[in-house]
Amino acid sequence: MAEQNISDHRQEQPSEYPQRQGRRKTLIWLAGILVFLAAVLYAVSFFFDEPMRRYTEQTANKHLKGYSVRLAGLHVQFLGGIVTLDGLHILQDANPVPPIAQFPKIKGTISWRDLLHGSVVATIDMDRPKMHIDLQQLKSEMTSERKLKDKGWQEAIEAVSPLKINNFTVRDGSITYVDKTGKPLHLSRLNVTAGNIRNVRVKENVYPSTLHMDTAIFGTGRGQFDGNANFLSKPVPGIKGTFKLENIPLDYFKPVAAHINLSVRNGVLSLKGNAEYSPSIAKVHVEDLLFRGLEMDYVHSAATAKAEKKRAGKVGKAAGKVSNKPQIQLRIDRMRLSGSNIGVINKDANPAYRVFLADTDFSMTNLTNHFIEGPAKAELSGKFMGSGITKASAEFRPEKKGPDLDLLVKIENTRLKDMNDLFRAYGNFDVSAGFFLFYSELHVRNDKVSGYLKPLFKDIKVYDKRKDKEKTVFHKLYEMLIGGVAKLLENPPRREVATVVDISGPVKKPQMSTWQVLVELVTNAFFKAILPGFEREVTSGNR
């Protein structure tokens, strides 16, 4: 029996051998065919590169208005499902040099996982993209009659891309804004990752896409955003998440700030919070905002006076609307200034003068742009004109029946010599000794203002023979008269020149916001009461 089984086995072997040989040949032929097809597809991909490049460039430009694109190269890898764009430039037609955006390489890769589910979805990777915006380009965009959203960007992208972008990555990007003067505003090492952009896996969430951004800001600063987005919402994408900015050098904002008469020299900014922006929601919640070592002046001159008045009117109208029904809901839990120097420069006076507060520390809590979530409180300390110990506090209450605030200010022992530029501008005289003090309490409630202003001038000495020896005889007599009048007006026990201005009456424009009223009060209190008040004192005594 065993011998028969062995014999049968030997008889079956010759019949199986040809079958194995046939299968091997079939596999070899299949492999050869696949290699041949791969080679053909590889060759065909290069054949289609230039026609596809021209088509992509022409189709995009057909949909764009005011802008155009230039594409240096395009390569399609059919086997890997990869499309690579080389040297893509976006130009503004009115100012084509330099390009507003440059993309050295953009690579799109088909997601095979989504393809198996019937969706043609791609991942987009960008390496070292650059955006460049200068003042001329920005002005051209702002003065254009056509809005940016109407310039065909979405249509151009949809027309040239058969793929639906689902994952997006930017590596080592940069954004630069160049003004006429000052340092360029530069974001470098910009990295962005966004996932599930097409919402092919999650359809019920409001913000289904993940989003992360980080960048270096002006060299030493850092910025970061983490959250979610809805890139498909219309007319604008939605975004929600937390943000953080650290050690942003403020002197880089000098050219931008100059357009609103602000001169920014030093200081750094740090802040953190969260934001939500969509077609129906616009919220910014800042948990902590800190300015350290800020040096800033508001500069007024005859050349800018007309523009200032026009800008103030626009701001006033906007503030009135934003005050109770803001388009963007802004809330700052805590805002601080530390070791700062804040001033106002009047170049329209002769001579020009600067009023400033040195060593400024400021803190404000519960700040909003509409005051409906409880009172906001502020505390300030510093040195007026570098010498006068200054303390101030304010409370802003919800605007239910118009502006509602309390303000207390105390300035003591400011050296009058530090204020000589003001005295020269208002009265054409110098002060060689003495001190300035100021006390004020103001209340705004139910569309009415009440309170007082009390400026004091103590131990005034106007004429100094050593200091004034080079002045004309008539000017010396003038300063001697002013000094004599000051002596007559002094309160003998305290050697003070004092005047008290009581303030009461309705708010001129009840629809004004709290911020507008505060600026009006400070302006009238200091520049229209204190300095002319001193001049009135010495003038009335000279009659």
C-alpha cells in the first residue's frame, strides 16, 4: 500500500510543474505591464506639464479682478497623485512690483483614504511662502471701488483646482509690511497647520477644522494661535480659539502709528486671550494686556490739524455706534502700563511744548467697548512733567442712560521750571522757581457733569537776574510785573496762587460715548482751564 502511494505521488508531480511555471510567467507579465504603464504615465506627466501650467495660469487670471498670477512651472505625478506648483507669484495690477505674494513650491497630494470613500481630497503643503505689502499697494486696495471679496479669489481657486483641500500646511513663511519710513513690520518663521478643512469626516460641529499658527514677530516677539475654524462658512471663514503674543517690540509700529499722529519709540507688548469670528459673531476677549516701557506721544501740528478734526469726527460717529451696539464685542479683563512715558506734543505753539507723564503705571480692569457688563475701574500713578507726583482713579459704569463715570485726579509739587515751554507759549515768560499742584473731581451721570478743577501755583519766582541777563529790557520788566502780580495774589500763610473752577451742567451731546466725554473733559480741564487760568491770574493782577 505504501509503495502504491509513493507511486501515485510521483505520477502527480509532472502535472503540477507546468501550472506553477504558468503562474510565474503571468506574474512576470503583469509586473512588466505595470512597469510599462508606470513609465508611460511618468512620460505623459511631463508631456502635460506645460499645457497644464498655461491652462492654470490663464484660468486663474480670467477670474481675478485687479490682480494677476504668474506660474513658472507645474508638474503632475499621476502615479503618486501629486501636483507641484513652482514659482507662483501674485501681483497687484496697479503696483506689480514687488509681488504681493510669492510661493516657491506648493505641493498637493491626493488622500487615498478619502478617495476610497468617493471624495477627491488633497493635502496642500507650502514651503517658505512670502507675502509683501507696502503702503502704496495698501492704499490702492483701500481706495478700490471693488471690495476684496468681490475680486474673484474663491472663483479662481475653484476653477483651477479639481481637488478639494482638506489638510493645509505652511512651513517657514513670512509676511512683511513696508511703510515709507521706519522699520518694516515682519513676521518670520510662520508655521500653519489646518486639518479637516473640507469637513468630510465631521459635519455637525460649528468649527470642525483644527487650526494652529505660530510665528516670530519683529525678531524678538512670538505669537501663537490654537483653535478651530470653519473655512467653508460664507461670506467669510469662521475661527475660534486662544491667542498669545509675547514681547512684541512697539517701535516697529512707528510708521503705522504716525498716520494717526502717534510717535511710538520704545516698549514691548504682551497679551493673551481668546477670540471668535464668523459671519454672525465677532468677539475678542483679552485676559491680560501689558505694555512695558512704552514711550509714546500724540503730536499735534498746524499741518495735521485739519486731518485731526476730520478723523475725530469719524471716530466720534463710530464711537457712538460702537458704544452700545458694537460690531466687534471687545472685552479686556486687565490692561496695564508699566514704567511708561506718555505725552502730548503741540508743535503748533510758539515755542512747541510737550506735556507728559513719566514713570507711568496704569491698571484698568473689566474694560469693554460698550460698558454693559459691570463697572470698569482704573488706577494711574506717575510723575507729571517728570517731577509732579500724580495719582488718578476712575470708574466707568454701564451706559444705560448715556455716559456714566467718576474721575479723581491729584498732581502735587510739579517743578514750574519743567513747565517753562508752556509758559513761553501761553504768556511769553519764564519761571525760575515754584511748584504746580492740581486737584480735580468730576462726575458724569444722567447726561450731566458736576465737579471742580483746582490748579495751584506755589512759591512762584518769575524773574531771575542771572538767568534773564540776555533778555531785552522790556521783556525783563514784563517778567518782573508777572512776578509781582503773583506775589500779590499769593495766600500769605501758604504762599499759593489758586483758583477753583466749578463745573456743572448738561453733557453737550448726550449721545457721545463715555470715552468721548472723558477726552473732552480732560482736554477742557487741562489745556483750556489750567494754563489760561494761570495767565488770567497774572493778567488780572496787572490791571
